[in-house]
Amino acid sequence: MSLSHPGRRCPGIPAGRLEALRSRIHRKSLDGYLVTGPHDQFHLTGFDGEDGAALILPRRVCLVTDGRFAEAAARQAPWARAVVRTVPLARAIGDLLTRSRLKRVGFEPADMSVALHREIRRACPGVRLVPLPDAVRDLRICKDAAEVAAIERAIRVAEKAFGRVLRRVRPGMTERQLAGELEHEMVRQGADGPAFPTIVAEGPNASLPHARPGQRVLRPGSAVLIDWGARVGHYCSDLTRVVFVRKIPPRIGRMYALVRAAQESAIAAIRPGQAMKAVDAEARRRLRQGGMERRFTHGLGHGLGLQVHEAPSLSARSTGSLKPGMVVTVEPGVYVPGVGGVRIEDDVLVTQEGCRVLSRLSSRAEDFIVGL
């Protein structure tokens, strides 16, 4: 194992992130915190290598990785101490913990496998690994201005790609072809890639909230649910619209109007201090008025950032309240087996005064008639 020497600055990473984590480590009487989740590691260090871990100590940060990512670590986090391993990861981590003379080290249990935990303990029997759930994810839940801007860039790319692809939709295309075109167009517009596998569901397939695109063909009168997002500079967007091939089926049109009203009511309820479950309840109240609440089979939304699904959640089971800086999706939907489904999804920022819808796409059904 070789060690590079750390610099004095943390370029590109707000100092408050590390200081907030260190404060929590101190309150828990821990000597350090071991980060094994790639998104938490990037949030704290800017390093996005596929192999490695970060050790956060009171006065320094160590990055453990292998030779494939040594140059990337030096470029992305030159201020951190890089530990380039030539032994298995668990042993490298164990050796580092032992050399650092640590006794109690926190870790995120959701990101560490049982096997890795066992091997690290074997490599450093004198060190106690202490579970500290959500230590970094609690810091990630409210976005700073740079993160909001990054999410907005991902939204703009997704929206632009969607608009271009809609002009090419014609009867005879398959769900899979449409999904492929949209993912390709997002890359053409500047995405690193899709934020998640694109959902394209024609007709009855749309009653499956997470349908997988297949060979089903678009026809005149098809209602097609499309759920897509772009990843740009590590940050994600997540949007859903229903498009109509040449005409809007009357029954789907009625479902669409109800879902749109539910989304508008839910967004109007978003503000600092509002209980998350109350926002979900507002959408359900509106769907209940239309007799469709039982057809809404998932939570209203989720947090959005480095991951397409992260804290917080908007559901009937949510326990917290909204805070400025949170970015959430608002995506009510109704699903009728054998008929189809409707979901409308936008990305929303909680502000000091209320909220701001970050996505700019229309939600009027008439604006999504395609294939003319």
C-alpha cells in the first residue's frame, strides 16, 4: 500500500459537509467514520471511483482505492490522503484503521455487506465498528445552491430530449424503440446517461407502475406512459408524462384530469414545516373525490439528488416535515388493470416561502398528442 500526501484545501467540496459530519462523530464519541457507499463518498470528497472507501477523521480524510483509480483520486480529491491498495479492500481498510490507532469507528450499515463487515473486523480486531445509520444521508437531504443547479441541469437535459423525441413518435414504434430513442437523445443533449431504466408503457401495460418496455406497438389512440430522467454531473432528474397517439381515449382522459388535479393540490401544500404525510394525504383527498383513491398504489414522491430515490419520502408512512432545500418528486398516479394508467411527475424544490417547481413541461393532456 502506498500513501500520497494530502493538500491543504478541499476544492469543490463545501467545508460545511465535512464539519457537520465531524460534529456528529464527536457527539457519538467516535474516532472516525468509514464511508463505503459511493454516493456518500462523492458527496463528501468529490471522488467517484468505483472501488474504495473514505475514512473521515477529525483532521484529515483518507481515500482507499486501487491502482485503476489512483490518478482519478489525485485529480478529484488532491487534498485527501490517497491509500492505493494492493491487498483486498477489507484488509486495506483494517490496516488503515489499525495504523491510525482508532478504537471506535462509525459506518453506514445500509452500505456495508455482512461479508465486508466480517472481513474488516478480522483485519483489525482491536477496532470496534459502530453502526451510525443515515449520518451522511441526513446531510444530503437538503441541497445547497450548487446541488439545486445541478439537478436543474439534469431536468433541462431530460426535458429537451423528451421534446425532440416526441416529434419522432409514430404509430408502429415499439415501447422498447421509444425508450431507446429517448435514452440516446438524453446523451446527445449532454447527459452522462439515463438516471434509471426508462419506462415506456403503452395502453394496458401502463397499469404497471414500473413496467418494462417491450415489443408492444404504438397505435392510433394509444395512451403511452413515459417515466424518464437524465443523470448530469452525478445529479438526477425524474419526470413522467402520458402521451397520446393522435387522440386522447375518453376514459384515460378523465383519469388524466383527476391525476393532474391531485398533483396541483399536492404541490400547493408543499411548504417548510408541512408534514410530509400531509402532502401525500392532499393528493389522496383529491383522488378520493373522483372515486380513484384506491387506484393510487404507491407513495406520492421521493427525494432526488445524487440518487434518483433518496430521502425524504412523501407517503402516508412518512414521519418528518419538509425543510428548505429538499428536492422531491410529486407523482400521483392511478392504475386500472386491463385499461392502463396515468402518472404525472415533476421535481419540486422546497423554498423558504413555499416551493418552486423545477421542471417546466406542460401538464395539459392536449399538449402531448403526438404522431399527427
